[in-house]
Amino acid sequence: MSSSRRKFIATSAKAGLGTLLASQAISGVLSSCTTTKKVTGPASFKTGFDQQPLPYTYNALEPWIDTETMDIHYNKHAAAYSKNLKEAAKAEGIDANSSLEDIFPKINQYSMKLRNNAGGHYNHEFFWKLLKPNTAPGESSNLYKAIVAQFGSLDKLKEKFNDAAKSRFGSGWAWLVYTKDKQLVVCSTANQDNPLMGLSGTDKDPFISGFPIFGLDVWEHAYYLKYRNRRAEYVENFWKILNWPYIQERFDAVR
Ligand code: MN3
């Protein structure tokens, strides 16, 4: 067992009150004494600047994501974000051993090159881990229960998430975010922005800040070779390769 896992179990055992407060939040009754811990996630999810090995082969997600797309997406697009992030960080005096989670809250202090490539690198490192064929939601998991409490059902969440992914104009991402108010919220961001960034949205394009539980890349480079203009079909198929054990672990770590 990893030390972070041991620590998590030890923390969970002591977390009777925390669990009570979280269940109140999940049922929609937010207690005024609920602690609002900063939602940047635990250390075990910290992201460095180097690209990590893809956790499966290029054809592992066939037929939902084709081999050629996976290869180009990982080796060209995602690799470029990591390379350009390191260039920008060096130019802007950022320690190469920093984690992106520490940089995102103050992202406005840096250039657009840093923002785009830090987001691009983080989002893709995260995205690869979110994908795994043949997993299913554990209906007794905290995440599943929170989804049902918040949205009514998993199908209702899917509908909301798919709408966000389909209606994001141009390039961007759709997200399920856990906010510091302990709510699960669906949102989307443009380009390579993500909910960990210290950004503010507009009335027409509100920005939801929080810890991403999962997200979907809706840039054309993520699907165009196979799906052409059929983004809706790609979005629908995402649910067939969503890595439920991993997203349940993420939720358990921040809730
Ligand atoms: Mn991409």
C-alpha cells in the first residue's frame, strides 16, 4: 500500500465529523460551520512539468479513440505543451520543480504562453488517467452517491455534461468540478484553461473554480480523425471509457 493511501485511510478513520458535514453538503444542506478547505487537491495528485508515460498502449481505447489519434495527441500535441511550458517557465523565472497546482491560482501573473501551455500540459496529463475501458461506477461509492444527490441521477449528469461539451464553441474542455462549497458542478472552459486557474469568467461565460473530478478534451485534435465533425458522438462515447475507480479516488481525496 502506498504511503498516501495509508495516510488517506488513517485520515478517513478520524473523519467522522467531516463525513457528516460532507453528507450534509451533498444533500444540499450546507452547514455554516462547514470548513472550506482550499480545493487544490492532495499532494498525490500534484503535476510536474515533464510528460509522464502514457498509462496504456495507443490502441487500448479502440474503437472509441483510434490508435492514430492517440499517438498524435500524446506524442505531438501533448508533448508540445510540456516542452513549451518548460520554455515559458524558464523565461519567467519559475522553478522547474514547482507543481502546476501551485502556479494555477496565480496564473494571471504570467504570460499567455505560460497559461496556455501549463493548462495544456496539466489537462492532458489528467485526461490520460481518466480513460480506461470497461470500468463501471460503484453505486456505493461516495462519488456516485454525490452525483445522485446533486443531479438526481447519473443520466442527468451525463445530459448536463454532454451539453457543456457540445456547446463549448471552438476549442476547450468540459468539466465536472468539486467546488470549495462542496458542490459538484458541470462547466466548460475555453482553450486550455481549467478550473484550478485563478480566473474570473464573464456573465456569458462564467468560470467555476474548484478541483476537477473529470474533464473532456473537445479540441478537434482529440477526435477529428475518427469522428470528423461529429463531436456529439465522441462526447457520448467518452462515457464508455471513463475510468470510474480513478475519478472515485479523486473525489474521495478532496471531499
Ligand atoms: Mn488535446
